[in-house]
Amino acid sequence: MAAFRKIAALAAILAVLGATGLAQESKPEAGPKESPAKPDPTLTLKIGAPGLKDKTMGVGVGDILAASSGKAVDFDGMIRGMAGDRFVYVGETHNSLPMHDLEFRVIQGLYGLNPDIAVGMEMLPVTVQETLNKWSLGLLTREEFVREVGWYVHWNFNFGYYEKIFAFAKEHRIPVYALNIPREIITRIRMRGWDGLTDEEKKFIPKAPDVSNPDHRTLIRTIFEAAEIPHAMKGMGLDAMFDGLYRAQVAWDQVMAANAVRGAASQGRRMVVCAGSGHLLYNLGINMRAYDESRLPYKTVIAVVVPEGRKRLEVERSYADYVVGLAGEPRPAFPSVGLSFKTVDNLENPVVESKPISGAAARADFERGDIILAVDGLRFTDINALWMHMAGFGYGDEIKFRILRDGQVKDVALKLEAGAETEAGK
């Protein structure tokens, strides 16, 4: 678990920076993870709601604590406590199946309370909304949806993590809204700022990021500084690097908030938002931005992992409206492959984008620029289709690649071994 904690925190930074390698396989999460040797500094920051930010509460495995009282409630009590809220936000660590199960249970519970709900998801950009509409209307099979929506082009985690949520939405004809925007626009705003965007790009981000909130800046800076940044990334440019990252993070939160408000308003439904916890902590991210725009009430639910051997984890009461304690997992539900691919002009075959540094591929003979000739005897010209094939394998399985490197054909066996799975990403 220690390796995953370190990598996940760093991946959160690199993903916003738009770097290659590990960043291609990760999205911002909740930041550093708690460990006996190095407590998660984000848990007890004195930020957020004025009446709560100087008070803590102890959460154990299986607990649900209401921040307003600091006391335990049962699951049904939490759902009833959100009856008057137009927006409900549920945070996740992207490769934690128990957190996705929590998202599903909240959606299911709120649907039982009042079926007029919609689901907003960080995982997909607004450019695929038409496919989401077709899914919610029951017009696509699972395989058709994953292919048509380009799941593994837009998101870097196994569809299996989200399958129950999508199946429930399809069964009950619940509208699902994409909240995100194309990743390259976030990279450009990080590098150039809002004024550096084209008019076409500004349609996705209609106003400059508001970076004036000191509490939110403290939160993101804490995550940034707690991560183990490689030596090559340190130096005089570290502050400038953070400024770009922070500008991108705020833009990301603003645009997802605007899309959530728009989705809720379009049909007058309660909106349940599923997003990485780093976008929701201390009610300072998507949740705050959506409230600033709509002035509609909301609640935030975030799960924390209680380290093995600890009975309680101290968390600031301003951390979220409801905090759920979960036990740690021995490994993620789906193995991490650790590869990233790209397309190259005048070549149909996928190409390895960067030398793998995480997951099972870090232990195999892959290099940047390897051309994928075949996988398990199958030829792929579409990266999403290639990932759909690989997503069907589990721990202990072997994927057989035939690659072209420097004019030579090579066979590479990728073994999805236990141990490699603790690293973030695909």
C-alpha cells in the first residue's frame, strides 16, 4: 500500500500538469494518503466552514459522521439528511471499488427518496453527451456504449469501477451528464492561462479561473507539497509550476460546476455528482463553485481510508458534510497495466507513448515509440478498442504483444501480476 500512496499523490499533480507517463494514467484524487509514518496533512487543515474548521471528529471503519454534529448517523439517516439538497456530491479515489460502491448506494438511496434525480460524472467530456443520452434511454448495450463513448480515450480507469452506476441509470432512465471538457484544454489553460485560449476553446471555459480563494489555494498547495516530487521537477520553477497547476485545477472545478448546474436546471432534477475527492474537499471545489452560481443547497459525502491498526482517524469537521470510514484494500479491483498509447500520422497502429514507469508494464520490455503490431493475435487500429480488449483481463493473466522496434519484430509478454497492481492508472 505504501507505494500506491506515494504514487497516487504524485499522479494527482502530474495529471493536471499534463505530463507524460504516469500522468496519462491518472486523475486528481484526494491527495496524499494516510499512513502510520506520515499522516495525510489534508485531513486536518484549518480551512473551510468557519464554524467547523477548528473542530475535529474521529472516524472509524464503517462509521458515517455528520459534520454538523460530529456524531455518527446510519446510512438511511444520511440519505434523509440530504432530502432538501438540490446537489449531492460524492467523492472518490478513482481505483477504489468501495468508494464507487458508496457512490452507487447514495444514488440508489436518493432515487428511493425521490426518483427525480440526474447523475453528473467527471469521467467524460461534454462532447459525448449525445451518447450518454442514448445510454439513459436504453438504446445501447454495455459494449456499444463503452465503444461509442470512447471510455478509454477519455478516462483512464476500468469501466468495471462504474458499471453498477451506469446500469442503474439505464434501468431507471436516469439522465447522466458529462461534466468534464477535453483534457487538452485544461493543459493549455495551465500553460497559457485563459487569455491564451482560442475563441473555440473559451466556449468550454467561458470565464477566467477565479484563483482568489485562499482556503482552496492552501488545500491544493498542501497536496502539491506533500507529494514526493521527482528531483528533476524541483528548483526555482516550482512556484511557477504550482501556479499553472492551480490555475488549471480551478478552471477544471469551475467548468464542471457550471455543467452540473446546467444539467440540474435542464430537467429540474436533483443532481448527484461523482468526482474525484480532490475536486470536493472542504466544500471548496466543484461544490462551492456550483453554489456560487446557483445558490441552491448541497451536501458533500467523502470517504476516507482508516489505516490498518488504527481505530479512528481524526478529520476536520469542515472536511465534508458526511465523512465515511472505509477499510483499506489489499489491492485495487482491477490490475494496473501501466501503458499509454498514442496515434501517429500516416500510421494506423497504436504507438507506446512513453516508457512505462508504473503497473505491470514497468516490469516488461516496453519502450517509448514501440509500434503495436498485434495483441493476442489481434490487430488494433483504435486505442479505445485496444483498451476494451485489455480491460477484460484480471490478476494472473498474460497479454501477448507483438511490437516493432527499430525495424525489428519482438514478442513481449505482459503478466498482470499481484504487486504491480498497487500503482495508479490503467
